[in-house]
Amino acid sequence: MLKKRIAASLIVKDGVVVQSIGFKKFLPVGKLPVATEFLNQWGIDEIILLDISATKRNVEPDYKMIKNSALKCRVPLTVGGGINNLDQIKELMHCGADKIAVNQAALINIDLISKAAHKFGDQCVVVSIDGIKTGDGYKVFDYVNHKALSISVKDFARELQSRGAGEILINSVDRDGSYLGYDIDLINSVCDSVTVPVICSGGAKNAIDFTTVFTKTNVSAATAANF
């Protein structure tokens, strides 16, 4: 049985690490290299760096910022934000990223996933899904336009796997920054729909929440930002 991984998410907005609350409120935390160094000391298995402002501003990934962070990182590093073509992925790998994560690109240009998996290997391709609970079940949330789509989270996860996603990162919009624990039902809906590893995010308050999600779901990894 593979070891369950504990990851840390560094959410970056306009070059600053922030605390995200419900995908609506963002509180500044500090500088990215400093946060990365702290996580190394805390025994994290991997770091997921997500630049949430790059796509909204329609700019490329901040390669200099990522390279500086990678120099401080002593665990596997996943990088997301502003990715929309293969050249950008190649440059991120040169900057020190071990894997890349796409979110908005999967909604706009899903073929990018297949192309990236073919060129770099599916083990390097993580696709992030933001899920929100609606009256009609869990739906994909478009964080750029800030609205729930008609797409089912579990159906989208299956489609992403068929396109070449090596891992699925499922984020709970409802639990983001809430400290209410992980959304077990949302996570299980994804785990039951795919065979690739699943990483969960959103709602962790303490170590008990990690133990709970590892016991009640089949996730391969759990990540937290605010905690």
C-alpha cells in the first residue's frame, strides 16, 4: 500500500502568499521563499504552488518567482497558474517544477492535457477541479468568472483522466478557509470515479482532519493552505 502524502498548498496572489477564504477573501501571509523554507522544516511531503492571479490577469507564469521558490524547495514541487501552452510547461520544468497543475485551461482547452501528458508524461500532469455543492449535486466551479457550471465534478474527473491527467486535485469551494474539515462526500465522488491518484484540499483545521480524510476516503494525498 502506497504511503499517504501530506502536502502544503501555497496560494499566491500578486506575488504574495495569501490565506484564501471561500474563494472570495484573501489575507496576506508573507513572502513565497520564506513560506517555502518553513514548509521544508515542517516535514511536508510535497508543495503545491498555485498562482491564482496569473490566469485572471491573462499573464504567463512568473518564472522568476517560481525559480526562486524551487531553489528553496527540498520536496517535489507542483506549480499552477497562468498555464495555457506546452512551451510554458517546458519553461516551468526548467525553473524547477516537478509537476504542473492546470485548472482554467482544462475548461477552455482540454486538449492541452493530452498534449502535455504525451510530451512530458502523465505523471507530470495534475488537473485541479474546484467543486461546489449545488441543489443538483457537486458542480465544477469557474473561479475566474466566479460561477458554478453545469458540469458534474465526477463526470469532469472521468473526462480529465481519459485525456491523460495523471492526478486530480479536488478543491472544495464550500470548505475553503472554513476549518470545518474536508468535504468527504465530494472527495469520495471523485475517488470513486477515477483510478488515478486524487489529492484533496479545502477545510483542514488540524491533524485530525488529515487522519479522518485518509480513513474515510481513498485519496492519495491531502493538502492544506491555511492550516
